Amino acid sequence: MRGLLPPLLGAAGFIAFWQVAVLLRVADPVLLPSPAETARDTWAAFATGTLAQDLMRTVWRTLLSFAIASAIGVPLGVALGARERLYRAVEFVVDFFRSTPASALFPLFLVLFGTGEATKIAVAAFGAALVILFNAAYGVMNARRTRVLAAKVMGAGPMRLLTDVLVWEALPQILVGMRQGVSLALVIVVVAEMFIGSTDGIGQRVINAQMLFESGLMYGAIFVAGALGYALNLLFLVIEKRFVHWSGK
């Protein structure tokens, strides 16, 4: 309960600030509805099933793109990290595309995959994979030298060293990369739903509500996307604490 109190107080403070802004009419009521109106419109959209369906489509696209990114980024990052010179040779390419805004890559992926579902998943998987690969590679390269040397002294070969020492040493950093990757995948998916010929998803719901001046639903969809990102981040924090308890020791 003590751990829940600060987030609840923060949420209550944000809602109170929002309500005060509405009462002071800092913006047109059409553009800034009250928290109660936003909650009512959001609940109505859930009751009809439209917002729930959009949420499920966004979750599905995010998890699928994240799964693809992890399947590529983790083993490739570990392999490159185990050969530091090889990673340094491709580091520029990784950092260049990792630093490039995903929205700038939409035209490229539209050319490659068309305007269908594959484009949204591919561009999100690409962005998330680079983050995961980067963290996995640096996790391996920053493995504690004492443990690596101890394994070598005890006769561990390259493959045994990789599987029994380096991967476990890198696992905390890999999970950090996966946590960042799933958050990035969600962001890219939502933006892609706004601009790449989508008929469903949270991003499409936000942009449609904005064009129709359904401000309550627009804010509600934004908060739903934020709650989804927060929940995914929280899930990975729990996994990190549960399965990599040796981190930093």
C-alpha cells in the first residue's frame, strides 16, 4: 500500500490540476473537456466495444513486433558483443538507424511492404530490434572481467564461456533493452496507426476523434495508450527484479 500511495497521489494531483484548468477556461471547452466528461466518453467507447477492439489490435501489433525484435536483437546482439571488433565495425550503422526517428522511415517501409499490416509491424520491430541489439551487445562487452578470466582459468571454451558466463552477465542489460524496446514498439505502432492506412488501433482512434472534435474520446484514447505503456514497463520491471536478482552483485 505504501508503494501505491505516491503514484495515486500523483494521478490525483494531475486530475485536480486538469479540473482547475477547465474551471479557469484556459482553453475552449470543446478542446479541453473536463475529466468527468473524458471518463464518460471513454467508458461509452469501451461499452460499445470499439475502444476495446482498438486496444486489442494495438496490443497485438506491439507484442508481435516486440517478439520479432527480441528474436532478432537478442541473439545478434550477444553474438556481436562476444566479438567486440565485429561490433565496432557495424556500430555506426546500428547507432545511425537507432538515432533516426521511426516516422522518417515510414516511406521506406511503405515501399518495401505496402500499406498493409506488415508495414506497421515491420517498422516497429526494426526500431525495437536496434535498441535491444545495442543493449545486448554492450551487456556482453561489459561483462565482469574477473568472472570471464575465472571461467577461462577453469578451462571453459569459447561456447561454454558465452552460454555460462557472458549471457548471464549480460542478462540484466538485455532486459533493460527489452523494456525499452517494448515501449518503443508501442510508440511506433501507435504513430503508424495514425498515418499508415489503418482502420483500427489506438492511434487511429486518436486521430479520428481529433478530426471529429470528439475531444473527450481523444483524450481517453491517449490515456489508454499511456496506461498500456505504463503497464508494459511495470511488467518488465517486475520480471527484472524476479529473474535477475544478482544484478550489480
